[in-house]
Amino acid sequence: MSKEVEITLLPGGEKVKVPQGALISEILGKSEAGKSWVAAKLDGKPVDLSVQVERDSSLEAIAKDSPEALDILRHSAAHIMAQAVKSIFPEALIAIGPSIENGFYYDFDVARPFTPEDLAKIEERMREIVSRKLAFSRRELSREEATALFAGLGEKYKVELLEGFSDPSFSIHQQGDFIDLCRGPHIPQTGFLKAFKLTSAAGAYWRGDERNPMLQRIYGTAFFDVDSLKKYLAFLEEAKRRDHRRLGKDLDLFSFSDEIGAGMVVYHPKGALIRHILENFEKREHLLRGYQIVVGPTLLKTDLWKKSGHFEHYRENMYFTEIDEQSYGVKPMNCLSHMLIYKSRIRSYRDLPIRYFELGTVHRHEKSGVLHGLLRVRQFTQDDAHILCTPDQLNDEIKSIIDFVSEVMGIFGFEFEVEISTRPQNSIGSDADWERATAALTQALEEKGLPYFICEGEGAFYGPKIDIKLKDALDRRWQCATIQCDFTLPERFDLSYVGADGARHRPVMVHRVILGALERFLGVLIEHYAGAFPVWLAPVQAMIVTVTDSQLDFARAVCAELRGRGVRAEVDSRSEKLGFKIREAQMQKVPYMLVIGDKEVQGGGVAPRKRDGTQLGLMTSLQFADLVDRECLESSKGRVGLNIV
RNA sequence: GCCGGCGUAGCUCAGGGGUAGAGCAGCUGAUUCGUAAUCAGCAGGCCGCGGGUUCAAAUCCCAUCGCCGGCUCCA
């Protein structure tokens, strides 16, 4: 006799009685005719529509437009891709195939890596599978059955995965002849996959561990409709258009040279000028906040790096050299000399907090494969500071750094997310210190009301950290600012201050950067602004273009006058038509073009044209300089006018 | 560091064993023009670097440096 169970349909809350064992698809089918669900949530857990209900439960349909739906589609697309791969390369072994932020991937163990032609073939086979509208069916198997099944198929990675799980039983999904170990849920049948594209193939270590064999990963993306796919591909094009490596070349900002070496940035005049503006801006912001500017050397004796723990824990990333039979290390961080400055005399509690700031250039031996334009280099300059304070002051210091970061990021128009990284494997210091430090960081974020994620084991070797991920104009994340709490180095260097009680106490140290590495920050800025810098940062603020050569003398006089006022102006004196010169300045993303023809010479002024095409009409060069000054202040939130350079 | 792809003129790229090519940029000349490309001519190359195979290598092979896409790692 069939028993009835009571199903509460969410979000409405309507209750229906159905026979025990009824399919979710049947139940939902009754609730809203004509709509095809992707999957459902049974008591809050995502499940296939083919699941049977066994007891009183809540049930909520997952429609195409719900947040979970795209994940389910992409995960299913990964299965369909794996099916296609197995049908073309029967000897391929399958590993894992999750959905990821912008799509999905699947890892395979194959005799030879995939070529672009392979991807085209696989995509073609996927289309066939989609057109066959194969149902995704689901089975529960015991551990033994599942192991036997995958061992029988020779799928050793699946067997290894099974060994790693503690569940007593496992769900198996199958569409057509393709069987996979998978929690699900999936789309009901392959025909749901309307818009997809395989984007690339690359090597990837099994389980992400470089000691494991390398598998071949295929990346793809999928959407419910072709328009969304097109929009995503357009987004990729836009990202390509903004690529700072491309813009760095086009705008003549910087270069790399294989003769110089990998990961070493060469700043051309315009790039160097932007950097100069950023540096001046930073120095001022730090001085205003009670930081003291210091400068330390690049080479420090290896013995000192041993004392700090860098030699033991960071040696792989360091460069060493020998001078007069003494070993020296090139600094990968700026903290050591700052600590020695602190130690150079006796400190009183009245002196604290002490905030040392350095635009410190460091070298790190990054693995060759990770170098990436300005975003990952081997020599970079940090806007680094070390704050030494009493334990009581720690909380306020961290909070004021958070305010600092947030003010500065506001100026550039970045929003950000926050992460706390805890103690890693390879680290120094006592558990108690790590707990204190982590608690200090957490508490400061709580008090600031900032939400944060926790990244277990991702901290620096000397302490936990708050990492700040910028979100740029295309909503991509970049790590720049970081705040790191350190009880260990003050200990190792025996730093102390004399307290109100006349006794010596240990200060706490905070390492922090705001922009992070100037190189990386510049790279992020270029992409964020698509090369069109706000006026306060633009290396050339005004390009003077004449209608004919006969206005050149006047143009040069205007240029000199503007430069005298601090405007970064240049004259395009080539014997070209106005339209040509405008086009060039436009492509160089210069904020203002100052048009000078006979009319302007007559009127003793210039006719500015903005980068967006609007024309401002005749004005004197002094009026224009004032306009630029105002716009600098406006775009830098009052921080920087024409006097920055 | 690992897997794969790629290095040809300043830039973007063709050429895939038999005399190094195009467009743009550059230079010269003409043109003097009003808001995104004036015309013509000229010049430009150790085909990343080093080995090898071959009568002959930009082209095929090996090694190396660099770049690109990932993995791992990170400011």
C-alpha cells in the first residue's frame, strides 16, 4: 500500500500530499505547469528532479534564473564534456570536473595533451550529445559497489577519490554510456545545455599538488542562453582590450626585456611619471598620518636574515651574494632595517606607536612560470610600513590602517573584500602569539563592521594577515593591501620599550602595505581605467594640436605657459591634419586636446576638447590650467592638484 | 618549477627545406587642412640565442633564454 507524505512547497509554503516515492519532477510539475525546472532543493539540499521523496519534506524548485542553476548547468556541462572526451579518447581517465566562477573544467589523464583541434572535435561531439537529449540518471551505490564499478572501468582517480570520502554510500550519475561519481544535482537531460564553449586546455596537477602527476584540464563555459554566452565572450574581449601588458606597450608606459631578465620592469617616461605621482601622493598621505619616512639598504648580511627567520623560511625566494667573503642577502622584505632603526636607541612607551614608512624596493625569486606583466614580478617597490606599538595600541592601529586603506581605495574608485589568513605549516612563533595576533586582526574587522572570509593556513610565516582584495571596474579581484600582525620578530630582535612602570616591555609589530607593490598596483590601475587615467594621474594631461603649422609658435608658447602652471602639456608639431592628431591623442587617452587654429590665435586662447569628445570652447591657457587643477583635485578627492609634480 | 603553445622589421602578423614579406609606425618630399587616419617615395631584418641534421635551415631536431595560457605559489 502506498503511504502518503506531506510536501511543503517553498517559498509559498503550500502543503501537498503525494504518494511516498513520488518523483520530485512529478510533484513540481503539478505546482506550476509549463515551466522546466533545472533541479530542486529537498529540505534545503540541492537534488536532481529524478529523486524520490520518502518522508515529509520541504521542496523548492530551482529555476534557470535562480543563483544555483548556473552552477548546476556548468557542472552538467563538465560531465557532457567528459562524455565527449571519453567517446573520442576511450583510453582517457577522468579525474574531477567542477563548475567554477566563470564556467567549468574537467581534468583527464591522457597519453598526449589536448590540441586546439581536439577541443573543436570535443565541442562538436558535445553538441551531438546535447541534441540527443540524454537523461541524467542517478543511482545510490554502496562503497563496495562504487569502488568495484570504477575499478572495473579502470578509473583509478575515481577509486582514489572514493577512498578519501567517509560516506557509506555514493551517488552515481549517468547520461548515455557515461558514468561518473558525483554528488549532483544535474540538469534533467543534456538538451538543457544551450550555449557553451570550450575555452582552453592546460596542465593541472592531480589534486593541485605539484608532487602529483600532471593531468590535462579543459576549461569551458556554459549558459542557459546564447545571449549570456555572447555577453561573457564580450567581457573576455573587453578584458583583453584592457590588458595592462597591451596598454603598457600602446601607451608607452613600461617594457620588459629578455636581455635584462624576466620579471624586471623598465619604466618608460610616461610610466615613470605615473609612478612618481603615486609615490609623491603616498609620501604625503603617510606623513599626514604620523608615519616617518625611512630608507633601508638593499643588501643585508645573511646572518641577519638567519636571525629573523627569513633564511630558514623564505630562502627559496631570496637572492644571495658575497662581498669581502661575507654572505649578503638581497632584501625580499623591508622589515629588518626598520627594526634596527627602532633598536638604535632606547624607546619609551611615550614614543609609541612608531610608524616607519619606506617605499622599499625588494627582490623575490618568483618561479618563472608565475611571472605576469606588472602583476607578478621579481623586483618591486612596496609602500611598506612597520608599526611598533604597545599591545594596548594594537587594535586602534589596525583600525586606522583599515581606514587608511579604505580612504585610498575610495580615491581610485575601488571597492574591496577582506580575508583573514591564519597560521601556515611553515611558520615561527608560539601558538599563543598566533592566537593573540589573529584575534587582534579579527576584532578590528568586527569593530569596523567589515565582513571577511577566513583562509586557513594562508598567513605569512611570522604572523597572520588581513588581505584586501580590490574589485576593479570589471569586478575582478586583485590582492594589493595587506596588514600583518607580528609578535615574533620583535622577540627575535629583542625589541623593547620602557613602560610607565620603568620596566622593559616587548612592542608588537604590524607590517602593512596600502597599494602593495607599486608595480602590481599600476597594472591593476591600468586595467581598471582601461588606460584612460583620471587627470591627476594622467602622464600627459593636455596635447596641444594645431590646425596648421602656422600656429605652432603660438602653440609652443601656450605649452610653456601651461607647464609653468604645472600642467603636463605637450605639442604635437607634426605636419598632419587636425583629425589625425586628434585621433592619435585620443588613442593615447590624453584627457584634453587643446585645439589651436587661427581663431584661437586671434582670441589668444585654446579650444579644449575632452577625451569623451565634448568641446569646451575658447578659453585662455590660465583658465585652462585652473580647470585642470580643479579636475585633479576633484578626481583625487581633494588630495592632489597641479603641484604634485 | 611543472604541462602545453609561441618567439620573423618599432608594433600587429604572413611565409613551414631552395633569393626574407604585408599593413601600421619611422624618415624624406609634397600638401597647410577645424575635432578619430592627406598623398608619394625611401629606409628598415643575426627570422630570440647556441648547437645539430642537410648540398641547402626562418622552416626539421636538441638545448637555452624570453613571452603566452593554466597548475603550484604570491605584493
